[in-house]
Amino acid sequence: NVEVIEPEFLCCGHALKNIGNMKLYKKIACKNLDLMPGDIDYIITDCASCLMSLKEYSEILEGSYKQKAEELNDKIISIYELLEKIEYCCDKQLPNIVGYHNPCANRFNSEEDTICSLLKKSKNTKLVLLRDKQECCGASLPFAMQNKELSLKISENNSEKFINSAVDIILTSCPLCFIGLKRGLLSKKSSIE
């Protein structure tokens, strides 16, 4: 039995960190920590970049905010980790061949393993991982805004790897990766979802 509380958090600040605005990133981190009650079991996100940023609060803050961030750090998990913990099993039929794009933000944690474990529980689904071929999707900010042509080329190249693997659908846990891969697929006129 899970009760969900939805406090009014601000953006995690990931994009601010990426452009080097650490002052505003820290300010947002403090505001979010003020909004996080301490008596909860988990803080859940479905975004790989948010997960990484929320867990970094303890590394960038000082004093009482650092202490609160450290106390909450083990409670910050992805929705996929929660689904694994409660032994959720999807009875919905997924497409036959599912491709998974592991976001850059996941490259240093175990979220990919958790997501893959959940997907493998789906009946009649083949999971395609391109670990040896994957690179950034090309949509990372501010890179994509400053290098539009190169960003699109990276998105196209990464999408083409999935097209060549004959997947029916591509899943990712990062909204920017979704945008990057979608741009690449549209550019290649692919019908992959």
C-alpha cells in the first residue's frame, strides 16, 4: 500500500548546473529541501537527471542543508526502483522488441539494471541494449542549444543504431533523451515510437 504525497517542488536545477550557474542551482536545492518533509519513506522521480541532481545536493551544500540532504539521500530513488521494491509486474503486453537508451545521467548508478529487470518480466518481449554502441543522445543542455547541427547529427546516429536493431519502441528515463532520440527518429523518417 503506497500513499503518494505531491509537494510543490521546483525544478531539480540540473540545467542550471550544466550551464555553470551554481549559485542558482544551490538556491533551488535549498528551496527544494525546505519543501521535502523528513518523515517520508521515499522521494521518487522518473527522470534520470533529476535523480542524479537530487542526490548531488549533499555534495554541493553546506551546514544544515547539507545535513538534511545527507539524511534524505538514501530516500531519493527512481520510480523504477520503487516498482522493483514492491515487486510490481506489468501485465500489459509490450511491443515485441524494446530498445532501452541509458541516459548519460544513469551511467554511474544502477538504474539501467533496475529498468532492464522490470522489462525482462514482461511476457513475449525481447530487450535490446546497445551498451557497446551507445553515446549521448545529443539533446543535453546547453550543448544542444549551442551546437544545433552537431546535436541533431548525434541524435540521428544514435537513433539509427536502434533502427538497425529492428526495435518496435525505444524507452529511456530522461525527458531530454526522449526529445533527442525522437528528433533523430523523425529525421530518419522512422516509425519507431
